[in-house]
Amino acid sequence: MTPSRRRLLLVDDIRAYAAQLADSYRATETVYRKTRNGRTKLVGVHTETHDGLLVQLAEVAVHGVTSSTDNPGARPVPQSKPPGHWEAIGRGAAIAAEAARWCWDLELPLRDTTQGNIRQLAGAAGEPRIVDDDQAAALCRSLRLWRAQAQALIGWTSEAYRPRATCPILTCGKPGTLRVNLARKSAFCTECLSVWDDVDGSITVLAEWISAQTDARVVTAERIRSGHSGHGGAWLPDHPNGQIHGSGFAGMSESGA
């Protein structure tokens, strides 16, 4: 039986997410320079090999972050405080456990490493007799979540951005649970595990949500300083969690879709 187009797309996504999590990759950056007459000239192409996201997450968990002056790509300078990043440690352990559970559920043998388990899951996804369509869709969601969590927590010079905003998922709405990596355009909620990234453009919607709450707090602060009161759409006591129930999130699920 020929796999459906939806199944083929799911398998492609699963393998792409698995490769980003488990395998090293080469990143290429084109370097340009302005000439004296104002033109842009290509001066070279810089290529660098990076570890997979799980290895990078493990590095953050072990070495942590020391200060905003650390050089990108360099390990932090030893200090008199304990190293490590507890949130990265917890996420790494959770991803390892969830990948192992997937292997157990599909009756696949456990590999020596989480990367090995994830590669095995990606390979099994192409076999309908092992992974049916519903399981493939669920596995794809799990891999996307793991990728977004790793991306959001990885960073040598600073920890993940923690905006002063609530989670936009109506069934969650908790404050202080969002973790955002601006450079990688990836975010997740530590409470409900919802994901926002550039796969479906949901990271843009989250940015608008955070901006709306931030702007509303600025307006409120200005009113308090000026002695004025009133509602007028600002973040005020009738919206205790700063939630703006706009149409942009009316249909958002906890998967970020």
C-alpha cells in the first residue's frame, strides 16, 4: 500500500527534527564587506560544524552561563558558584525519558544514548507496520516539542529570555513560564509544554502577545505616575493575569498549532 501524502510529510518532518536533535551539522555564513564606493562585496564564506541540539543542551546543563560578556561558542570562565543550568538538566532528562518511553511503546530496543533512541524512532517512522499514522503524528509533535525546548534553552552568552508575560494558552495562563530563544525563533511554556516556533509562524503570534502585555504594563505605569485612572484597554485589575482574549489565540491548541 502506497503511503499517503500526509504520512510522507510527517515522516520527512520526523527525520528533520531527529537530525537536528541528534546529529552534528555544518552552518555556512556568507561574509560581505562594504567597499569605498559603497558597494557590497563578497569576501568569503565561513563554515562551522556544530553539535546536535541534545549535545549542546548537555553542554549548557554542565557548564551553565556565567555572564553576558562570555564569547559565543566558548565555555564559561570558572567562577566560585556551582556550574550548570538546572532547567537545562531537567529538560535533558525529560527528553531522554520520553524518547525511551516511545521506544518501549513501539517495542523497539533501547539504544545506549538518547540520540540513538531518537535516530531509531526516526527510522521506524517510515515503517507503517511499526508506526501507524496516528502514532506518526504524535511522534512528530513530540520531536517538535523536544527540538523547541532544546533550542529555547541553548545559549552561551545568556539564558533563555523569560518575558514578564503569561502563557497565551487559555487552559494555562500561568505567568513567568515562557522561555524564548530570540535568535533561534523558538519558545515553550514550562507549565503546559506548549511550543511556538517558525514551523507554522506561531513564534510571531507569541511575540505579538508578549508585546501587547508589555505595552499594556507601560501604559498602566504611566497612568499611575500621572495620577490618572480608568480602563481604556490597558492591563488593569479586570484582567488580573494580563490576558488579552483576542481572536489571535481563540483557536490555539496546547501544541502551539
